[in-house]
Amino acid sequence: MQQYTIWDGVLTLSQLFTFRRICCPHLQHVHVGYRLELGHFGIDVVNVLPGAIKSNIGDSAIASYNRMPEWKLFKPFEAAIRDRAYFSQKTKSTPTDEFAKNTVAAILKEKPPAWFTYGHYSTVMAIMYHLPISVRDFILKKAMKC
């Protein structure tokens, strides 16, 4: 089990900026550290984990991809890259306004949750978080047709 001490949030955040890398375990560590450290001051820290939410993220990703020089090495995978950009934007994506209303309602509660997850696939992803990496990778590869 992970142990947290005072200033873990600040230390982890400084490491993120020092090494210029951001990944989920580091962000979760920052969340727990800040939640524990700032709770003494009456400040609630909520980690929001959205599922598939309707947005322009797919269009933005494709626009960035289209501006890149052609990569002959990745040309055979171009269709898969484009499909992945729109993976969370399919017909079952949660509407943005629905996500926003539920998120604001959860955060503004008198005792907000430490973690809030909402949207299509959010329950599946919460369960997958606890699976062994090999099982998680297998499921994601099947879902993304890799």
C-alpha cells in the first residue's frame, strides 16, 4: 500500500515539472497529497475522472495530425490513428452539458467525494484500473482493434 506524508503533493508536483512528464500515477499522488494536506484548512480536493465526453478533442487531434509531416513508417497505421483520435467521441459519448451539470453538483456538495467519475465507459475504466496491466492491455487492444 502506498504511504503518503505531508508535502508529498508538492514534492511530486515539483518532480513532474523537473522531468517534464505527466502520467496518471503521479497525478493521483498529487491529488492524494493535496487532499490530505489541504483538508486541514477546509479545502476539498476532488479528482475528476471523466469517461467518454462529447468534445472537440478528436477534431483537435486530427488537426494536429494533419499538420505533421508525413511519416512513412506510420502510413500503414493512418486509419487506426485517425480512428483512435475519435474513439471517445462515438455515439455513446456523454453530452458535455450533462457531464458539466453532474460534475458541478458533485463538487458543490457539502462533503464532496475524493474521486468523481462520470460518463460513458467511466465505470469500466475504474474497474480496469485495478486489473493487472497485461489484462488491461489485452482488453484495450481488443477495444481499439490493435
